[in-house]
Amino acid sequence: MHWSCFIPFFILLHTVICDICHDKPVCPSEWIAHKSCGRWFCYREISPLPANKKNIIGVTNLCEQTWPRSHAVSIHCKDENDYIKTNFGNFLIGLTIPANTSTRSFGWSDGSILDYLNWATSEPKNIQTNDIVEFSTAWSATKTATLTKLLCKKKPDRILRTCTPEPDPTCPPVVPPLSFTCDNTNNFAGIQVAGGTFVDNKGYGKADILGMCPTVGGPFIYYDGRTPAVPTKDGKSAAGTVMMSGCTSMCVCDDAGKCYKSDNPSSTEITMYPHCDESTGACAVYAVLKGTGKLVPDSGGATATFTSQNQMAANGFPLPVTNTAYLKVAKLGCFGCPI
């Protein structure tokens, strides 16, 4: 549902009129539409999966060969993970280790960011040989699939929107959407993310990615920087939380190349919070800390130390992220410093 509001002059003192809008995705025949992670997608399975396609060749190519502009499913939040599990059962997903990579790290075959994981206990195993992933109760790595289905995913052909003007005193304020290009990043806060690094939706929620610009070393990912200066758990402002359980060699660097690591990964959570300073127009992604762990200098001439305690005011509330207690993160990786 979407709202847009206006106030007619003749009822200015009485009622707000809202356009209450509903979106309807249009998927091809036999595809199933679902709104996952805040966006509409279409899903369809290939079953039974040919025996000679139960491998990385099948996972990376078969969906697009069968239905152009589709890919083996990538999963980006718990809602999507749970929905497709409930509705499609057990199947192969699009998480692979490409043959031409030397790091042997998993990534989505459709090129999207790895921002959600659901590995089974002790997985992924034997990544020197296992290069595809099966989804039964959770995700597990394998070389040759035992499952007989591959789940495919694509964007809708189009989205139809219908709007009806209705009186609604709770109509929310209108925030005009931003238009992103890699040549115009005004009002966007960006961070470079090394391959294989992911963030999770924990506590603060996870904002939509509004733009991505490929660069050597990993893409720059951009978020709406028009967020409250004080970190908020509104479910839509923060860019997600780096979980140390999946990022034990975490490294964060500022735009001057000064890099920091956690002194205690088991007790550190770092929420990436995009924000643009209204007074200066400067945008950055800030590291909001939780737990007893600290960000300590690693390389590049870093000297500061960042703690969650220093990010709290005397009244017990968080300081604005523009305070020097927060590190401005330009690069994020999970494979040690420097990035």
C-alpha cells in the first residue's frame, strides 16, 4: 500500500485527503508473485531437474535458458526465505562459488548482494569442492545436488497501481523519492562492500538499496541518507547489522584508508547507518556499535578507538551519528584488513 497526501483548501482545518494506492504485479503465466524484502518478484520452479543440471552449470544457466531474464533464486531477507520454503518445498538456490574465483566464497549467481544467510549448522562444508547450495530445512553446500527442483526468480513484467482518494487523518507525510545514478549521488550515503560480505536485519531493520555502482574491490552500495540524525529502530533507516558470527575477520575503513577491526568479535555488533548532514550536505555510512567489543586501529595510520559507551549521551540516549564517536565507514569487508 502507498499513500500520497494533499490538503484541499476548503477542508484545510478539518480532514486530510490521501490517495490510498495498491500495487498489483504482473507475472508471466504460471509464475507466482510475492512481495519479498519490500519488493515484488515472480517465482517458478523447474521440476524435475535433469540429472546433468544438478551442478553449478545448471544452477547458473538453466533458469535463464528456460525463461529469459530469470535467474536461480537469490534470497535477501527472512520473509523471502520463509515464504519460498513454505510454498516451494526443497530446492536448489542461486548461491554458488564461481569457478573463476580464487577466494572460494559464495555469492548470488544473479549478481545481487549477499545480505542474508540461512546456513545449516556447520555449513558451508568443504568449500574447496562444494560450489552449489541446497535448501531443505536450511542451506547446505554440495557439489552435486540430491534435490530435484531448481527455483527461479525474476522481476515482474510490470506493476499496476490503482489509487483511491480517501479521507484519512493518519495519512503519513510525503517524502519524495530520490532518483539515483552513479553520476549523481546527492542525498545518498554510500559504502563499498567487499565480495562475500553481508549484513543482517537485526534490531534496527534494513533499508532498501537504492543504487549500486560496480568498482574494483566490490560494489559501492547507496542508501537514502535522509534519516534521523539519532540512530533509530524504525525498520527502514539503517542499512543492516554486521554479525560477527559470519564476519569473524571484519574490517572497516574510512575514506582516508584508516582501517579498524573488532577487539572482541564474539561481543560486537555493528549497525551500518546511512545519514546526510542537513547543515553541510555531507553523506556517510556510520558505524553504530552494540556490545562490549571495540573498534580498534589495524592499519592505514588508524589511531582512534570506537566504543558503544562513547556513542551514548549522559541521559542514556544515543548521540547523533555526526558526533565524532561514530566512525564514518567507507569500506566494509569480512576477510581482514586492509580492504
